Amino acid sequence: NMGTAINSPMAEYFPSIVGDESKFYYTRRLDSPNGSSRYQEDLYVAQKDAKGNWMMSNPIQELSSGGNEGAPSISADGKYMFITVSQEIDGLYLGGQAKGLGSCDIFFTQKINGKWTKPANLGSKINSAMWESQPSFSSDGKTLYFVRGTPMRSGAVKDIDIYYSTVGEDGKFGPAVKLPDNVNSKKEEQSVFIHPDNQTLYFCSKGHVGMGGADIFMSKRKADGNWGDPINLGYPINSSKDENSLLVSPSGKLAYFASDREGGSGELDLY
């Protein structure tokens, strides 16, 4: 468990880390202050002290609103980030500051003079009237992986699968493509993460054979460019509880993930 500097009695998940591993970004789910929904998601960041310990995390104020912002994918240099933003009751995003295409959309923001810029919607090649979330940008800057599902009136999302979009020679994202059926099962796949080696894909699934609840799986890119059949990461990462959002550090020596296993601070914790 990453401890009280990161975790709280609320749920923490969707980690992302900069290249030198000195700053750690993630999502925290809070009670909603405006009563329009039960919960609100915000982006948090923690920094290491001189001894290499995580200091108390704080919300990123310039990226916070009364709605939901989360699921960050930070660049190695910490200068740009993809995030997920939810549509609010008035149909707008980010407290009325932005427009989108419906439900959850993926946005882009840059850090300039120590502050994050107003997030920009990635547009119709990535976003749609469907639910798009949980981006992961490849280290070579060429491919964005994310998940897409069908929003329901109840607020739930069904048919969640992993998609990707490749940056073309013009520097723009191409049309989103769904990963094949050996990766996407008949049930939901979420929290996709592309390793910095660009050859290893991690994600959580309720559709592949697991240990109970949602488990974390790995797929390796084959010589022909296709993704191999997913492998369950097994114990001690997976348990009979829910695990998701695995992140492997750039050094390859540490992995971070979320779990609601017993012994945590409450709900999902980061480990």
C-alpha cells in the first residue's frame, strides 16, 4: 500500500508517473459537493522529498471543476498530459469552460510556466457521443490507446473495449480502431496502459479467465505486429477482489496498480 500520502478513505486509481519518477499523478473519487451526482473525480499529484518518500498529494487546481476529471497519461518529461473529462448536466465540460462530443471525452493539456493550460478536446477521431476514457500515450509519441463504451441512462457504461489511434505524417490522430477479439472479450476491458517498450500492453478485464473480480492482464506484441493472447498476471498482483490500472515505471523496476483488497485505507487504494 502506498500509504496515507497517496491513499484516503475514498477511492484512488488510474496512476501515471513522469520519467524520473519524481511526480505521481492519479485520480481520486470524492463525494460530490453540488449534489448533482453522488461522486466527483479529481486529479491529484504527489512529489517525492529529498529522501525519496512521497509527500502528501494535492489536487491540481487548474484542472479541477465541479465535474469529473481523471485518468491522466503524463509524458515522460512532465510537460503534457492526456486526461478524461466528463460531460456535466448543462452539456458542457470543465465547469462550462469547454465543449465536447458527449459523455466522457479525452482532452489534452500542456504545462507552461508551472501551470496546466486549459484542456483541449482531442476531436472526433478520438471522441464521439460514446464514453471515451483512460488514455495511454505510447513513449514514441505515435499511438494513443484508450477505452470506449456505451453510456446508459442509469449512469453505468456497457460494452467497454480498448481502441487505439495512430498519429499520421500530418501530426494528427487517425480514426480510432478497436483492438481484436483476442484482447477485447465479450465483457468489459478497461485501464489500458502501453509500456514504454511499446511492445507490452497491460489492461484489466472481467471477460478473460481470472482469479475473481476484475484482473490485470498483459499482452505482448508479436513479430507480425499483432497482439498476443492476454496472460493473467496472477498472484500477488491479482486477487479475488478487483484490480485495475496497472502502471509500470519507466525504469521497469516498479509497478503501481489499484485494488480494493482487504487492509487498505478504504475502497480502491494504490499499491
